[in-house]
Amino acid sequence: MMAYIKLCSECRSRSISASKEEWICPHCGTDLSDEPVFRQIKIKKNWWETEKSKNKKKKALA
């Protein structure tokens, strides 16, 4: 699974999304759909489930 980062041409903030389609800057509302992708990030599918299980193991060991 990939996540994408775009830089807003108006407010210069970074925006992260799992989709490259319709994209609105969450900081200022500018439409970033036609802006190029600044960077791709590979993320693990269901990464939040992995983090929960790690935290449970840490608590069990404490």
C-alpha cells in the first residue's frame, strides 16, 4: 500500500493521502488534484493493527 505526499502551492504545507485522485489541501482548501506527487511512502497494510499488538506485548511484559 502506498501513501502520497503533495506540497500545496498556496500555503506550502504538506498533505498526505492514499489516493492521487481528487485532492484538497487540508490546511487551506486549495485543490491539489493537478499538482505533482512530491513523494511516495510505502506503508504496511493495517499498520495500526501491528502497533496495537506491539503495545499489548509491552504491557504484558511490564
